[in-house]
Amino acid sequence: VSSADPAQPKHIPVLPVEVLAALSPQPGQVAIDCTAGLGGHAEAIARAVGPTGTVLLCDLDAGNLARAADRLRSIPAAGAGGGGGGGGEGGGGGPPKVLTHHGSFAEAPRELLAAGLRADLVLADLGFASPQVEDAQRGFSFSRDGPLDMRLDPTRGSTAADLVATLPERELADLIYRFGEERESRAIARRIVQTRASTPITRTGQLAELIRSVVRRTPGGIDPATRTFQALRIAVNDELGHLDALLDWIDRGARPQTRDSWLAPGARVAIIAFHSLEDRPVKQAFGRLVERGLAEPVIDGMVGPTDAERQANPRAGSAKLRAVRIVGTPGSGRASPPASGSA
Ligand SMILES: C[S@@+](CC[C@H](N)C(=O)[O-])C[C@H]1O[C@@H](n2cnc3c(N)ncnc32)[C@H](O)[C@@H]1O
């Protein structure tokens, strides 16, 4: 896959300036991009850490991972032209060492430890990339008919059609309520169960129409299928389970030196969430680290998009970036100088 190919799928990275300010990547550092996607953020980080640095890319979607890795490996060496990416000098141009992990970001810390490395920078830009939703065959979209799939990693696990076909009505309703915050969850679950008794629900268009027949669209409101589709996507990919596992790893990595110390002293961790179900656990986990003196905030609270970014990239509308710097604890042997200021 060539990053110069005009037919390449596009994804505009959200909060690009804010992410770089929060992570402050430096030449020679080791970075993990937990959610490589199309490699937009990763390229900027890679340019900044430069040829003496290392970037571990991680994604559940093998296609995205390959594109991101190719993009990073194509960063031209100094004097070879190129430019862009906005990541700074990075010790003379050229790609960093690029490692890849096809799988959940919850496995990334182990991958890094197995490679004998510790991370200076960690980024997670949660959720899905634009091309995944735009490809009807992936089954994420309620406005493009396709198979009801929704797996970020289409090579393993149950599809949304499997869940819709097999979950008991009560569990379906709970799932739609919990992950979609959908007030009509019971009515939707009831209609799904009634329908599937005679007709299998296998297409996104079919499910979207079924939901629209239960929930009326309010003038100027979102498509009635939005919340149920979000709920199924979160459940199919166990998105909150993976996030909890990553937050747990960050907590372990911030404690005094253990065999799980995958975060280097002074490591910066930044996470972008797109809805409250994701943002709440991030806020709480970072808050607990700060309270225990294991981290200090790099951003006061959270930062969202500017009006200009919101207009240029509607996907950025709900983005919330939080970031902390791991400081270590006295006597841990990992203490690092305090930050000179917030980014
Ligand atoms: C918002 S996109 C990232 C975009 C990327 N920052 C860029 O600039 O192109 C999120 C990506 O994370 C991946 N993803 C979501 N959950 C994941 C998980 N638990 N582990 C690994 N990758 C995940 C998705 O497949 C998708 O490619």
C-alpha cells in the first residue's frame, strides 16, 4: 500500500496540534500509537522521534495497521524532500524503527516489554477511523446498507448479526441501554426479537429500518438508529473492556518499578475519547494517578476541538483529549524532574 496513492482512504486526525503539544515527542524516544488507524497522528510522532526513535503501531484492523506502517516507513530521510506531518526535526529525518502489533492495544505493553523497551509516549485515539464507517461492507453504517458485521478486526469474533440473532431480549435491551444510552431500548429489543422469529436480521439497512419503525425521528434530531448502532459496535468489539485493560496497564506502569514497568520515567500518556462512556473511565483513571502522586496532568481537565477544527472535521466535534505525565514515586528509582509547565 503506498501512502502516495490518491485512491488511499482518508482519515483526518483529530486535535493534531493538541496531541503533539501534550506528548511533546523528542528525538530518540519510544512511542506507542495504540490506535494506528491511517497513521496521521503516528506520522507526526514518527517525524519527531526521528530515525533514532521507535514507534510501536497497534490496531485491530490489519488493513489500517499496514497502511499506517507503510506511511511511517515512507518518511523520507533528510534532504530527500517530503515534509509535512508537523512533528518537528526528529534528529535528521527518515523513519523511526517501526514495530507493529495486529491486535488489541491492551496487548501493546506486553509487546513492548517483550521487545525490551519502555514507552516514553502513549497515544490512544479511541473508536473507529472514517474509512471503516464509509465502507458499507464493514457494517458500521446505518446509512449505507451492508452486512451487519461491525468487527474492527474482521478476522475474529462475533458479528453484530450474531448478537442480534442470539441474545435474549432482556440482554439485548440492557446492551442497547448501557452502551447506547437509548431510552427506547426495550421497545427496540422487543421488535428485534419479534422480527428475527420469522426473518434473520443480517443487513445494516434492515436493522436501521426496524429501529426507525420503533423510534420516531425528532425534527433536527439524530437518526433514530444512531444509539443502537453505537451500542452494538461497542459490544461487538468489547471497546470498554479493552479500554479498562489499557487503563489498568497504565496504572501498573506508573507504579514503582516492577516487571510490568513498561512506562519510562516521565512518560506521557494521551487518550482521545468520543463519548462519555469512554471519557469517564479515562478521567477517573488519570484522576486516581494524580491523587496518588504517580502522575501529573499535562492538560488541565480535557481539551476539545476549536471551532475551526469542528467545521473542517465534523468527526472531531465530540473529541476530548486528556493527558498525564508519569512522575514515579519517591524511592521507586524512577522519579523524574517535574515538568516545567503544562502543554
Ligand atoms: C480513530 S482511529 C485512529 C486514527 C489515527 N489516530 C489516525 O490519525 O489515523 C481508531 C483506530 O483504532 C483501532 N482500534 C479501536 N479499538 C482498538 C483496540 N482495542 N485495539 C487496537 N486498535 C483499536 C480502529 O481499528 C481504528 O483503526
